[in-house]
Amino acid sequence: MSTPVKQHVIDPEICIRCYTCEEACPVGAIVHNDDNVVVDFDKCDFCMDCIAPCPTGSIDNWRVVTDPYSLDTQYEWLDLPEQQEFSTTEKGGQIEALDSAVEKLLADAHAGTGGKSKAPASASKPSINMYNLGHPATAVVQGNYRLTSEEVDNDVRHLILDLGTQTFPVLEGQSIGITPPGVDADGKPYLPRLYSISSPRDGERPNTNNLSLTVKREQGGVCSNYVCDLARGDEVKVTGPFGATFLMPDDPQANLLMICTGTGSAPFRAFTMRRQRLSSDTGGSMTLFFGARTPDSLPYFGPLNKIPQKILNKQLVFSRIPGQDKEYVQDRMLAQAGLVAELLRSDNTYIYVCGLKEMEEGVEDAFETIASSAGLNWHDIRDQLAAAGRYHVETY
């Protein structure tokens, strides 16, 4: 028998094919084919540069093996293989030392996020990776609408994509990939970019085979400019759906606490529409902390204000209103500490954080302060929520 070794692997079920790990790897150990993103055992030097950028925790997986899994084998995976049993003696001190180093790096990388995410127990089973780079779906643009004022630089678009007769089942909280045409500076085809779906599972309008996206035009962004410039009737290649954890519970009594900035609102629009279509009186509450610079730059500002407060408790927060102090989502959370503490005490509260990565630390600190003031231990609560599939962070 060969000496056991530690192998870095990626969970293909959780991976959303955003390719941030591949771009972050300094030794070219992370590669992909049409189906999966995988790690080359012969090149990986355990530098851990790929850990922090991963938004889902799919990169945080390891197997002790006697014969490392080849790239071809990993490309065929639909889920991770079970860990073989090895005694401590068989593993050897080198692997045990590496285990400790990995645990510390993962803890540092995911401090404030609760670590790897787990889907709510009641969530519907998602379909994932039905369409890949070699076999994409073809969607037709039904509409492309600007959501923010023409007076602000923040150009955010609402796109509706028609899937026609293609089977493309999605759930709220999932994403799709769009690959812009052309090649990069090295002559390689562009990698797909991931966009959260902003419509519920039954379509932008009930019982239609379409979906919507919320996309911000980024200066110099190849894919965002391509998507934002799409016109009605244009065809676009789509991969996915992706994401098996950032899902809403199928429980009308669940309390949803949603915290976002900018286009991070996309999945929460889907959550809200799903809840509204199911029933006008579900029993469970929905609370949204939504941050932007100004009302003119906040996506869906008008439609949001039409939703009754008793259905969606809207805490719209602005940081650049002339003559007013800057306010961020964490500031409003602290101002609404009683509400947040009440939700933290509930056994049926699900927390979702989505938006710019810079918001994580402030939101984490706010939760810790609120919990402490209420006589609660936030770190214990967060770990319990994460273990139960009730705490989710997806930032970029």
C-alpha cells in the first residue's frame, strides 16, 4: 500500500463555477473542463491562496488517499467521494500537522461568515450544472431595463431571459453563468461570470419559462458590459443552474432576515416574490436591510416601496444623501437591535447576507454587539445556525 497523502479537492455539488479559485491559484493547480473545477494533485502546494476568494466553501475539502484522484476522475464527479478510513498511525505526523494548518487557514478565511454553508433542511432539492460550457442553454432576451436613475453613474439593469422550450429548473438563491464572446489578453476564451437569479422558480411572471437577473455595469467589466448592452431578441449562452445551499426554506412559518447591498438584492427579490405568490399571510416574517448610496442608485427602489411593510419589513439605508450622516446596513441593524435580537432568539429564523465582501465585517460586528447586549453569544448562535442550514453568506 502506498503511503497516505492529503489531497485538496473541490465539492462539485456546492461549487458555483465562478472560477475565482482558478484565477487566485499562483501555481496553476486549479483547472476546469466543461463540467467541473478541479485541483491537480501534482501541482498543488497547499499555499491556500484559493481559500478566501471562494464564496461557497466548496474549495474547503480534503481527502486522505493512497492513490490521488486524477484530473479525469475528478472531472466526472457529481459529488465528493467518501473519506476512506485511516488510523492516526497510518496517516502519519505530516498529515496531522497539515490538518492543523488547514483548519487554522479555513478559520481565518471564513471568519465572520460561519464557514461552509448548508442548505435549509426544508429547501427543495436543486438542479445543478444541467448546462455546461460544452453544452450551454440558449436564452433569448425578453427585456433589458435600467433600474437606477439616469442621473447617477450606478447603471444597474434588470434582464429577463426566455428559455423557450428548454428545461431549466431553478430555485430562489441559485445563479447562472454567462460567457461573453471573444478571448482575453492571452487569447483564451473568457470564463463565465455568475449572476444571481432575481425571479422565483416559476418565472418572472407566474408559470413562465423565464428568469431575471440584476446586473451592474462595471467600468472595464467585459461580461457586465456585454450583458448590460444586450437588446431585446438577442440570444445569450447560459450555463447552470448553480448553487445548492443559498436556498430559501420551504416553510411558510420561517422568518427570513435578509441583509444586502446593491445587486446582492437579487436573490432576496426572488425570495420575496416566492413568499408573496405562496400566500398573502404565511405567518413567517421577512425583514430586509438594503444598503445603497442614494435612493436613485438603489435597485428596485420603486417596486420595493409598493410592498406593504407588514409583508416585508424594509430597512432601506443610504450612505450618500447630502446633508445627512452616512448610514450603512450595520448601523441600521444596531438601530433596530431589538428586532434583530428577537429574530436571533427564534428557532425558525434564517439569515442571509449577500453583496460586497466589504460588508461582512460590519455585519458580523453588528450581530456580535446586538447578541451581547441581549445576553446572547453570537459565535455560538452563528455556529448553531450554520449547522442547521439557517445562516448563509454569499459575498463577492
